Amino acid sequence: MTLNNFLVLPITYDHIAMLGKLPFHHNDPFDRMLIAQAKHLSLSIVSRDTAFDHYEIQRTW
């Protein structure tokens, strides 16, 4: 599904498996799922939260 040219990503088993491998630099469960999805799909996250910088992902803002 797209809305305003954004794609809504489903949470898959692969994302959950990646979530279980993440270190606990960030305690927010929703943000941790975003990080897992970004890592698994090689996506960038748009956020000003510097806690994302502790993970091997691209953060924009």
C-alpha cells in the first residue's frame, strides 16, 4: 500500500530475527523494529534521534 508515495512495510519473520540480534543501544521497541527493518532491507531512516547512530544504518536529518 502506498500513501503520499510512502510504502508501508509489513513486519516479517526476517525483521523479527534481525531484531533479536540488535544490541540494546536504544530501548524504544518501535524504534528497534525500524532499525531491524532498515538493516535487513538496507534502507535509510529519517530521524533526528541520535540513538540510531549506534547501529550500522544510514540516518538522515
